[in-house]
Amino acid sequence: MNVELSRRGFLTAAGVGVGGTALGAFGFGDLEVAHAAAIRPFKLVNTMETRNTCPYCSVACGVILYSKGDLRKGENADIIHIEGDADHPTNRGTLCPKGSALKDFVKSETRLRYPMLRKPGSSTFERISWDQALDRVARLMKTDRDANFISANKDGIPVNRWTTVGFLAASATTNETAYLTYKVVRSTGIVCFDNQARV
Amino acid sequence: MTNSWTDIRNTDLVIIMGGNAAEAHPCGFKWVTEAKATRGAKLIVVDPRFTRSASVSDFYAPIRQGTDIAFLLGVINYCMLNNKVQWEYLKAFTNAAYLVNEGFTYQDGLFTGYDPNKRDYDRSTWEYQIGLDGFAMVDETLQNPRCVWNLLKAHVAAYTPEMVERICGTPKDKFLKVAEMISECSTPTKTMTSMYALGWTQHSKGSQNIRTMAMLQLILGNIGVRGGGMNALRGHSNIQGLTDVGLMSNLLPGYLNIPVEKEKDFGTYMASRAFKPLRPNQTSYWQNYKKFFVSFQKAMWGDAANAENEFAYHYLPKLDVPQYDVLRVFEMMHDGAINGYFCQGFNALLAFPNRKKVTESLSKLKWLVVMDPLDTETSRFWENHGQYNDVDTASIQTEVIQLPTTCFAEEDGSLTNSGRWLQWHWAGGTPPGEARHDNWIMGQLYRRLRALYEKEGGAYPDPILKLTWNYQNPDEPTPEELAKEINGYAVETLHDPADPTKVVLEKGKQVVNFSVLRDDGSTACGCWIYSGCFNEAGNNMARRDNADPGDTGAYPGWTFAWPLNRRILYNRASADLQGKPWDPSRKLLEWDGEKWTGYDVPDIAPTAKPDVVGPFIMNQEGTARLFVRGLMRDGPFPVHYEPFEAPIENVMAPKIRGNPVARVFKDDLAQFATSEEFPYAATSYRLTEHFHYWTKHNWVNSVLQPEFFVELSEQLAAEKGIADGSWVRVWSKRGSVKAKAMVTKRIKPLVCNGKTVHVIGIPLHWGFMGRALKGWGPNSLTPFVGDANIETPEYKAFLVNIEPTTAPVTS
């Protein structure tokens, strides 16, 4: 059973019932308007629900994202609420003090919005475009790889490794991102490759 | 985890040691509560602090951090001396009866073959006696003095309750109560589960901490059964996945290995990976290694990986050291040997030990690329934040490029939880500003780098130019496309080897799972252990059937668990040698005379006879290893070693400091303190209101826990004149921090080897970015040394000093 839907259905039905029959029938029309105006509308009405999982610890509780706007229709979607997924077998709707405040993470003021560059010795970041950032990184990689790639060891055996650039992968990216990262990093010969697993 | 969060409800006894699930994994801990409420299960907590897990336990025993092996070997000794052993399980399913090489000995804290100069062992004697038939010799009566069981008995004999008290500071009566409660789970119908986390891993002998409990669980017959197992709670949402997919210097996806230099060609590489069974009729599943390796190479390089070029064996880098782990890499960076570095969602400045050294290392980079949803300390390591990050900005010549990424709520894809469930999730929000998906960023970096190599040529471009990249939109591979590649597909049409006229799978179709992978290049598979996650049935990770047939806690229709949707690893061990469940009320699998049936996907060939084929199919023995041969660097049996910084000497082997084979870099050795200089035993941990260094960016969590503090006992506070809520300075040989003091009854002084040991607790959630008040993390203080096998830094046991001070000047 979808608990969310049934609860919302109940509230909607109850609202219509009270407004349309009881109060109206007793002739409290004005009161009804004033009363209705004083009640905050239920904030999850007309929101898009999306199933997700909490990105913090590895219990991986099910969560539901509520957003204004539907990404799958190509709209912008603004997440206005996040709560536990009652259908999830592990957490059954509950969340801890971290999971309960997940919306604050999504909406954090210190979320990054634009690519930035800090030049050597500078005391500030300056905004750059994605093209500038990515072209710069690709060039830095190529220059270093071409200069420092080790094709063979002293015995002439192919070793094909690149030790002067390292890549530290994350602990909360998806398996699909992890695999793509693996492909790209390994294809270059980078060996200084690690993730949070051993830390 | 061998089991899952929802399986914990099936247990009779939970032991939380090396973790604190009630605070660090609150919604998983509810299954402990469920077991207590519905089964009458008991909870034991062994921890230096009286944690919130301890507050709801049935029994709490204090322990000094870094002494878990002594405690657990003491429990094993207790079980052996009191005949608390699941004998049938032990004899049939472990290597207890195997005979060990005559040359193998143990004395004064060291095994045969130690070389103090190399800080390493020659492990050649750590082996079984091999008979004329080529198999390991066994004595099923367990009488032979060289059998594993008798060697183990001699090895643990020194760990008496008195010795445990002397080393661990656990009062003898409390230790004995824990040992007695644990030992009751040696009957076939009583089960204990072990829940542990970074309290066990972050030690210079972390791997052996875990191994010791695994041995105890085997002796009790608790592996492979419902409500049992070794359950690593794991720290981050996809730490399991990143490990499984092999994003480590020495791994290929699915726990295959990157070649080392001496493996000069594919034949040499495979020669040491034959995995010939060590006992008759055993599975030794790694015999399929070549199929998984070749299928991976095909996924990476397609037609460019073929039989003529050893499946592009030389496209892979070859290692000249065991691993380029982060400690080694930061040592190299400190030496100026690293020019560029990428941090993808990783706040290295606060995550790696000895922050001073980390800052110095990052400052030597020519360039640093940070990809993150948040504005991290690492991306601003060059920015002066007063005493919180006191750097000379102008002198730091590192170019820093900060790339904004999406977060979980703005992306599709799967994460693997600690129970090995690959759970798909969907994007529900638009990313802020110009933040982009990691897949787009990695795709763009690759495409641009490849374009440069196409245009200009350069050093060995082949592995880059020939990388498989057949995505519909080459600028941004979709999560579904990547998941299908991970699952694997037929490169050529596959025919039945027994009947070549019969087609098994058409070219281009998804393989059903890894059982159909081949070593001739006709299949491709990105990560064999995940195969089955996205086959012709669709995206199995997105399944949401939460029915639980038989009320076992398995939820087989919910998402996908690796391997093969198996919910409990080694589950064949839940039944006896006739194939009958040890505990009929907790049936998992049963032998029906022809095949295995039950609630879970059998972890054995479905028709493997119960009295012939052993349950530990990944091992060449078919059994689990109480004696691990030469497979771990620091010994085939665990040994108590002190942390590198310890408040007392090693009372069993006074000459040995730390783990005798842990790697120590020269400059770091000089930065290890003695208890004369730094008398207090410190440890680090999480709080329930925060997640690492992320949630300090959140308003709610910053309100709940706004400020850095340290915990100390009332006794130490009185000794030092420290009032609750006052400011203290805590410093080690490597750094100094200021914090509010939380004087607590939750930590009490311990008496170890006749000496009073005070413990100081240091939570890890503060830095200089975000909404919480500025502060420090424990990494300003901790030593730069890791576990002897896998190099996890020793964060949980180090030495500090403490004194009252005044409030820091706010910047």
C-alpha cells in the first residue's frame, strides 16, 4: 500500500467535506473563508515524488524526494521536502537526525554552482567556464603524462604506468560513476588511485 | 556484511565492538532493537566509551582502544578451554584439522621468517603439509600436534582472563561475563552477529581485528546462518560499491588484481592464479579468474583486446610497489614526486592523518582538481582562515580547479549498501547553477584528453584511444548504459560447448550473470561480481518488491544483492553435512536429495552434494581458514600488538612497538610519541547528528551540534583542573587543537598493566567551511601510519596531552 497517497487522499477528501457541507450548511460562509485562509495549504500537494536513498551512511535508507516541477517532463524541479520511504524494508520510513535534514544538504548555501580557478599564489577563486576548466585540466594531464609516463622498467618489460598524477575517488558516487571513473583513470595508466574504502 | 541489516532481526546475541551502530547507523540499529523485542536477543557492547549503543545494551564492558585482538583471543581461549565449540561445523567447515608445515613457529610476538630490516616476513613456512596426492594433509581426530586446532590452542593459551585485564583494562569479571554470553552461541541453535565498523579498521592491525572475530564466529558456527555473520557496517553510502568496482591502486573490478612488474606477460600473471583445489572435490571458484579478467579487458577495450595481444594485458599499468595507497601517495607528494591530483568528492585535508603533512603535501602540487557538490576545505587548503588554517597563501603555487558536481538528489544510479544491496535511485531535483553530473565531467575529461592524443600523439596513447566508448551520447554516458556494461554482454553469439548447434546467447545481448562469462574474448563484463544487476530481464537494481517470503528478512525481490542476488554469503554453511538446517526454525537452505532449495540463492553449485563439497567455495580448501597461511602480511594467526602510540608497553613482547610489519616512513617514525611525553590515550569517532565533514554545511545539523568538543572523564578533568564546558588545548607530537571540554561519566579511567590510563574522545566533524562554528578534526593530531595489510590509517588509538586554555580568537 502506498501510505503517502492514501494519507494525502484522506486530507483532500476531508478538506472538501468540511468546507463544502458542514460549515456551509450552517450558514458560516464568511467564517469558512477566514478559516480556510488561516490554514497553511498542505505543502506536498501537487509535488512530484521520486524514490531515492540517503547518501550518508551505508544503511542506505529509502527516502522520497518531493519537488515542484517534474524532471521527466523536462521541467526544472525544486526539491521542497525529503522524508523516509515507508515501503523500504530497512528503514520503513524512519530517518536519523542526518537523514531528516537531508534537504539542508541539497539546498546548502555552500553548494558549488560554477567552475572556479585559483591561480598559483592567488588569494581568491575566480569563475571560469566549463570549457575553460575542462580544456585546462585535459591539457595539464596530457603535458604531465607525456613528460612522465613510464613505458618500461630497466629490464625492458612494459610497465605503462603514470605515477606523477593521482586520482582520489569518492565514497558516495554511484557504481556507474565509479565504473566510468575507473575506465577513464585506468586507461591513462594512473596508479596513484584510491578511494575512501581504506580510510 | 556477510548478512544484511534486515537479517539482524534473526539473531540471539549482538556484539557491537569496533563500532557504535546506535549513533553512527541509527536506522540499521533498529534491527537490533527488533531482535531484542521479538526474540529476546541480548546486546553486548565492548567500547572505551559508554556509547548510546552501550546505553541500551544488556551488558557493557569497557576496553582500551587498540586491544581488541587480546580480548577476542581471550574469548577464543575461553571457548576452547570450556568446550564451547560447534564441533561438527568446526571439523567440516574450517581448516582446524589441516596439518601445518613443521618449520612454522611463533615466539615472543613473531612468527617464523621475520626480517627486522625489511619489516616483513618470509612467509614460506606458513603453509600446510601437502601429501603425495597434492592435497593438504588433515587429521580429522584433531590429535596431531601440528594441526591448526592444536597450534591455535597453544597460540591463544597466553590470553587468559588475567592477561586480558592487564592489556585491555577490562575487569576480569566483566570479560568473563562477555566470554560466557558469547560462548553460549556455540550450540547449533543459538547465533551471534558481529557488528563492527571503523573502530576496528582504523588500526595498524585493523585487518587482524576483524579476522579474530571471524575466527571466533567460525568456532561458534555462526557464519552463513541467519542472524549470524561478520557484519561490516561500513562508513559511507557507496564505500562498498567503490571497493567492489575496484577503485584502488592494486585492484581491477570485482577483486581481481592489477599486475605487478614481475608478471611480465599474461601467462606469468595467470600462472600464479591457477587456484588449484587444496582438498578433493572442492569448488575453488577463483579457478574462473581468467574468464572474469578477459571479460573485463573486453569491456574496457573491445576489439583491441584479443587473443593475439594477450587481451591487451599491457594496456594495464604494472605496479612496482604493493600498492599506491593514499599514505604512500601523500608521502610521495610531500617529497615533490606528484605534480597533479584529483579529489572526486573527497575532503583529503580533513580525512588523512597528520594534517600539517597533508597541507605541506598539497602545497607542493602544481595543480589540484576538486570535484564536489560542496565547497570543501581541500579545495580551499591555500586560503588562510586564521588558526583554523594558518597557511601562507601567496607562497602556495598550486593551481586549483574546482568543479561543481550534482548530489544524490539530482542523479540516477545505484549505490551498494553494507548488505551488498545495489539500490537504484532517481533524480528528483535540478542541480544548482552550472553543477554537472560526475559522468558528464569524467566523459568530458576523457573526450578532451583523447582529442589531444588524436591530434598531437604522445606517450603510449593506445589504451586511451581504444577505450570502449560506444555511448549514444558520447559526451555523457547514461547510468543505464554504464550499468549494462558493468553487467556484461555477449561480444559474439555464444554456443553451447556441448552442442555447438545450440545458441546460448545472441551477440549483443546482456549476459544473465557471471556464470556464462568466457575466457576466449566472446563475453565482456565490467565487474563480474555485479553481473546479473542489469540483464535481459531489465534493471534488477530498480526492483521494489518488498515481500519477504517465509519472513526470513531476505527480501529477495528488493533491488539486487551481489553476487547473484544472494542475501547471505556462505549460506550453504547454514546446514549440516546431511544438508539439514542446523536450526530448523531458521532454515535458509536444505538439501532435498538432489539439489539445494530454500529461501536464498545457494552459495554453492545447486547440485553439489552436502557431504562432499565444502561451503567456502572461494577458498582452495573449500573450508574457512582459522590459519590463513601466507595470505596476510602480519601472521597466519592474529597477535596482540600495541598501537604505534600506546600508553603502556607491549606486555607480551616488550621489544615490539606497534605492528612489526606495518610500513612506516622515515620522517613519520620520528613523529611517534611515547607515553612519557604524551600520557593520554586518544580516539576518534562520529556523532549521530553529523556525517563526516558534509553536514556542517547544513543549518539543521549545525544547530544540533554546532561546535567542536572533546570528551574526557571526571577523574582526568579533576586532575587537570578542567571544568565542563571550558576550553582545553589538546596536542600530539604532530599538531594542536582547541576545543570545548565535555566532562563525562561515559568515559572512565582504565587500569592497564598496573597503570591508570585516561582516554580522551575526539569527534571528527569540524573544519573551516560551512555553517557550523569553525574547529578542527582529529587528523590534526593523528599519526601517519596504516594497517599492515591495507594501509588504513591508525585513527583510533594515539597519544595526546591536554591542558586548560582560553577561547580561540574568532576570525
